[in-house]
Amino acid sequence: MIRPIDPFHEGEGWPADVPGQINHILVKLFELDETDVTASARIREDLDLDSLDGVDIVIALEKQYGFITEEETVTKMRTVGEIHAYVEAKLASRSS
């Protein structure tokens, strides 16, 4: 269940790096423990997020980073690190 908050405002506690930002968003949206959200954390098995949560992740990434992605792309990812790599690649391709 998504909390009714907006984790996208930069400010105190907002990480400077993209992986940290993604972790922050996941922690806030899904009320996860910060220590559980690591690059190696498995989305389904370790964080207990399902395909509907994957849709919410897509929406959050689109809102934060301003790019459109297919829901299937994120819902096929197995770890938080795969999300990190995907977003960083999208941002890099957009800036080149």
C-alpha cells in the first residue's frame, strides 16, 4: 500500500546520487526499512513488492526523472540494483 506522501521533494535527507534517490523513494512509498533497500535486495522476495507495486515504481520514476518507461521493463527487474542501473542508463542516454 502506498503512503499518501510525496517523496519527490528535494531537501533535508535527499540523497545526491541516483541510487540513493531511488532507495529513498522506495522507502517512503512502501514504508520499507532503509537497511533492507540495497542494490542486492530482491524486489519480490526481500522487499515483498508485487507487480502492482511495480506499476507504482514506474510512476514514481517517471515523476522524479521525467522519462517514460514501459511497465514491463521494471516489473521484470529482480533487484533494486537493476532499477538503479536502468535509471542511470536512461539518464545518461538522455544527456548524450
